Amino acid sequence: MNDTTDDKKTDADGKRTLTLKRSGGDKGTVRQNFSHGRSKSVVVETRKRKFTRPDEKPAGGASLAAGVKPRGASSASAPTTPEAPKSPPPAAARPAAPKRPRSGVVLNQLSANEIEARRRALEGAKAREVEDRKRAAEEAKRMAEEDERRAKERAESERRQREEEERLAAEKAARERAEAEAAKRAPAEEEAKPAAAAAPQAARPAAKRGGDEDEERGSGSPRRSGPSRADTPPRPSPRRDDERRRGKLTLSSVGADGEGRSRSLSAMRRRQEKFKRSMAGNEPREKISREVQLPETITIQELAQRMAERAVDVVKYLMKEGQMMKPGDLIDADMAELIAQEFGHTVKRVTEADVEEGIFDVEDNPEDMQPRPPVVTIMGHVDHGKTSLLDAIREANVVKGEAGGITQHIGAYQVEKDGQKITFLDTPGHAAFTAMRARGAQATDIAILVVAADDSVMPQTIESINHIKAAGVPLIVAINKIDKPDADPQKVRTELLQHEVFVESMGGDVQEVEVSALKHTNLDGLLEAILLQSEVLELKANPDRTAEGVVIEAKLDKGRGSVATVLVQAGTLKTGDIVVAGDEWGRVRAIINDRGDQLKEAEPSLPVEILGLNGTPQAGDKVAVVESEARAREISEYRQRVAREKAVARQAGSRGSLEQMMAQAANQDLAEFPLVIKADVQGSVEAILGALEKLGTDEVQARIVHSGAGGITETDVTLAESTGSAIMAFNVRANKQARDLAEQSGVEIRYYNIIYNLLDDVKAAMSGLLSPERRETFLGNAEILEVFNITKVGKVAGCKVTEGKVERGAGVRLVRDNVVIHEGKLKTLKRFKDEVGEVPVGQECGMAFENYDDIRAGDVIECFRVEEIARTL
């Protein structure tokens, strides 16, 4: 909390700075804390106590000073007074009290809105506290019920376990009794056998044994002590001994036929466990709610596994809902989310786009940020001197390399002024490159609007202003060509006011500099204005992180492969880094600056060409460094798949529904002009495609069969032949094999180096596909006076030309009561007995129609001529 009486402040560097004290009191801020970690800064102003007489009604401020709480104010917003409130608010809702100044009085000067906001906040906190208590009570009640239910389940399980043990013990005791009875019956059965069956030798031991027993019973000899023979349990027979050994696995038991075998201990244990599981299966299991991650598509089997449910249950649920599906069927994320929620689970949606997380827009630590050069875009109308101005700044003749003196591509260069570097992006001014100019404005920090002093504001100047405003970058106006005799810089300033560009000389905040690219006039002033604007912006970047940037331009070079002009925006790009640019990836083999020098690394705001990409990216794609080739390949494959799906969706959308296809088949009025467009760089391709799209009408349009950057190959010629297309080459050439194939197949290849010529040729060719305009010219009217029926000729009308003239071979209409009855051609036109070519007004003639005889006296014959006029776009 700041001291309310302290009139000193500290800046970001920790230095003490002096500030002016407001009249009437001193202000400070108090951090007010609410529940759930929310806080709010409140302005507290300290004023001197205003004493009022008892008969005077205190004002709002006095009531606050006297400790009177205004209506609607909560205890959290009450000022500090000598009398403490009786019921203090909760600790979570009480703000920290402001430090009492030396005057001894603290006045919270609060507006009605703040008081109402504090009251609402306190009421909300109390309501949330009541809701939390209620929720905690419900949770405790639910936990108690859950514990009670679990205790009942444990008691029931223990009871069933005891009953099972008692049952098993009873079965074991019954089995032992049955075995003992069987053992007792065995000697009696042996004695009951016929004596003839016994061997003679068996009689003697038996008799001897019987005599011994009698002797033992009658003699009372002390040799054997203890219970009598009748009391002792019978000696186990060999069969009983075998029964005891049956639980063990021996060779004899394996080779025997299995009679009389009992279950092993392991089998008994398995049987008991199975019985317990069957008994537990009848009870409802406790439901466990899980967080299920759902991709965009998933099989039912995999969804069941992630929910820890049986796939059969999921299929049953779908059958109840009327969906007959198998566990291996694919479902989308929406249906999977409904199923998971029905089974009591929560859902977390994940997409394949997560593979791109952590690559772009990485937040940097403010402590690691370092100043970087500004990126300046030069924009303006065509032929207003943008490239010549940059040429004068770089002291290199760039404009000579452009066809017709017109910039066809985005150029990126870096210059140095007083030890500080400035990066320039030169964008074309032609209207066809609007998309490229917009992309240049979005990749820049400062925009320079070049306006010729003799031409003033032109249409593309207005477009540039709109792009700069949309990009939200500061603007510097460069009034060029002030060396010309008809230059009028003041007119430029005045016309810029109409488009809300207020320069400093007119009372605005936009810097304007008068320069002459031809005479190298005041170029230093322009660079100083750029550096001044960059100091205001405080442009910074972290050079010690992985590089990130944007593709300014990309092309396919025959000797070097795919070459991408990249503007590094953050980090440092090094040779050997693995980069992803759009849906292409590769390892950086070489880094080349605008002067053709090879670099080992590129720092922020440096435009460079990089070699080593697998393909040619699109101009405007983002570039980022990744850690491994596997990650780069994964991102590239994902983006290529998305691009293919979008292309398929566009084709499907263009095909439309069956009704649309039938309507198009019935009405084939739309003519298409198929083209194959090849250019040197991707930006030129985009510009040509945009311009051709604007040329199309409802009757004819250009259909781009294929477009791309690079030279013309045999594949392009084959594609053009199969589709009946023409190949438009912009700043590229066909190799020998492609030229030979084009000559053999009759495919036309046209070469251009200026975009105007290409568009004019395409426009003329598309105009030839337009259906000619049908223009009708009125010739004259003739009234039927009499109808004659002539043999072998039919009905002939005797007419008088009342207006204009009547020509043979022209079109005629038969009008009866101002209604057209028939339209056709004249079969004959005679004057007296001679066939004539035309009959002027006021003369009579005879006329007969082709294939029509229903003519009457009083009808009017209108004669007209139809002309077809070629149309143009």
C-alpha cells in the first residue's frame, strides 16, 4: 500500500521522481482483497476535516468524514472512523486499512458507482460463502452416507464369508464321517467272504491272530496297556491311506484311470474364489468417474477402454438409442462425448492441432528482451517512387532488375544509419498485389506511405492507408518527387486529411518528410524519423531463444532448390536448425543475407534467405524452429492432411447438391476458361489468381486447373493437354522436354514478365467465350389490306407499308390487336409480279410467311433486323 501523504513516486528503474500534488488533497491507492483470491485497487484521497455546525446538514463528503455510512455502502468500503463498526465483516472481505496520515483523518472519497460495486461485491462474497457452506454440508452428508453404505457392504460380505466357511466345514465333517463308516464296514465284508475263497496259508495267521487276541483278552497280561481293542480306532486300511494321498500328484495317479480321485487344494481354492466373485457380481459395483480424453474420431472399442467399461455395454446403449453399430466402428467426438457423459464420466476434448502447441507465440521473459532493429514497410501507389526511394537509401540500383520498372515481388533489405540498423520491406504498388501488400503491413513495425508530390493521393494510396490502419502500425508520410516543377506538397497534406491522416504540420501526430529519391534530398531526415519512431515503440526481442519468423517470399530455384525469404521476428536462426514453415519442413543448410553473403546465424529483424526446405512454403506462413526431425515431420504431415481435407471440402462444396448439378446440366450458360498458372514466386501466383478471379462474370470465368511456383515441366504440359488448358508463364520458362511435349500435343505456352499483359490477354480470351449480344433493329410496319388464297402458294397478304421499310430475309412479327401472334421470316416479297429486295414506305406489296397461313385483313406486320455484337469483359 502506498503512503497517501507521499508525493514522490518510483519509476521502473527504482529511481525517485517528483510529481505535482493535486490541489485539495493527496491521493493514494489501497489494495482491496475479496474471497477466491480476487483483489481491486481503490483510490483513497486524504482531505482536511471540514467542520460543520450542528444546525447545518452535512454533505456527502462530511458524512463520510464523520463516520456516517452512506446508503448502499458495505462494511468493506466504510472509511476509517474513531467508532469501530459493531459487526466487522469477514476477514476475506475486509480490505487493508489505509495508513493514517499525520493529519489524523482519512477520507474515502467514493462515488456512488464504487459504493454500489463494493456493496454488490460484498453481497456476492456472502452469497458464495453461504453456498460454499451448503455445498460442504452436502458433501459431508454424502460422504457419511457413502461410509455407512460401505460399512454395510463389508458386514454383508463378512457374513456371507462366514456362512460359506461354515458350509464348507460341515461338508468336510460329513465327508470324514462317511469315510469312517466305510472303513468300519470293510473288515466285516472281508469276514463274510466264503472260506473256500480264502487261501490255506491265510487260515493259519488268522487263527494265530485270533488266539493271540483271546490270549490278550483273557490273560490280563501287562504287555499292552491303555484302552481295549474295542475302544481303539480301527487301523487305517491301505485304501484309506491311498485316499489320503490322492491330493498329491504322483506318477501312479497320472497313469491311473482316475477312479476315486478328489479335488486338489488349489481346485478347492479356485472354486471358493469363483463362488465369492459370483456372489459379489450380483451386487452393484461402485461407479468410478474418469476423465476421458476424446480425439476428433474414436472407435467404440477404444472409447470403452478409456471409460473402463465393457464394449458390449456401449453397443447396447447405442442399440437402445436406435444406432446399430459394432465395437470397431468410428464415431465422432460429439457422439463419444454424449456416450461418456451417459456413463457418468467427464470429457476432455483434444485435437490433432495440439501437436503445434509450444512452437509459435512463445512468451518471453521481460528480463531477456533486448532492443532490435525496426521493420519498415514502404507502401503507396504504383509509380510513386517506392523502390526508387529504397534504392536511394541502399545506394544500390534495385529498380533496374524489375521488368518495366515495376516491382513484382516483396523485397527485404537492411540498411544502417548512425550505427543503428533498419529493415525495409518493399511491396509492389499495383492493385493485383493487394494481398502481398496487406501481408507486408502485418509483418512490420512502421509503415512509410510514399505519395508523389505531383500526383497527390491516388486509389492505391487509399488502399495502403486502409491496410496500415488495419495492421495497427504507426505511419510516416514520405512526400516524394519534390524536385519536380509541378510538385505541390501542401496539396498532399490537405488530401490526406480526407482519409483521417493528420500530419504534424497540420496539427496531427503523423510525421511527414519531404524527400526526392532522384536527387537524394532529405533521405537522412526520413531515416531519423524512422529511428525516432522506433525509440517511441521500444522494440525488443529475445535473441537467446529458438527462432520464430514469417515467410516474406518463397520460390523454387533450379540450382538451390526451395528458397524462402524469411524475416526473423524472435530468437536467433542458426545453420543446422530444423525448421517448420507452413506445411513444409527441413534443416537449414545455408543462411544468405540481402547482399548475397552467407551467415552462420540470423538475429531478430534480419531478413534472410534460407535453403534446405523440402518444399516451397506459402508466402505469409509462419516459421519456427523445432527440436527434432520427428516433431517437424509430425507437424508437416498434420498440416498437409488438413490442407488436403480443406481442398476436398472445397471441391465437394463446388459440386453442390444433386439438384444443383441437374440445374447446371440443364443450363450450361457458364463458360469456363481453363488455365495453368506458373510463376517464379508464390506471391506472384497469389496476385495473378486474385486478379483472374475478379475478371470472372456470371457467364464466363477462369478455372485454375493448377498453379504453382517454379519452371514449367512435362507434368504441367500433360495436365494442360488433358484438361484443354493454356499455360500462362510469369517470369519462368519451360525446359526442353516440356517445350517438345507442348509442340507435339499442341498446348499453348505464353510467357510474360509484366502482369498487365497477362491479365489483358486472359481478359481478351475470356471475352471470346462470351455469347454475343443480340441487338434488334426496327425496320418498319406494313398493314394487311387484303388476303389472297393462291394455288400452290397459299395465303398471300396484300399490304401497304405504313412506316419505315420492309426487307426480304429480315425477321417479321404478325401483330393482331397489339398482341404478337407469330414470329418468323418472309417467304416471299413481291411488288406486282416481281420479287424485290425491299419496299419503302407508302408503297404496296405482297407478302407470304414461311410455314404460317393464319393471316387476316387488318393485321400489322412488323419487320426487324437482328444483329449479334461481340461482347467484352
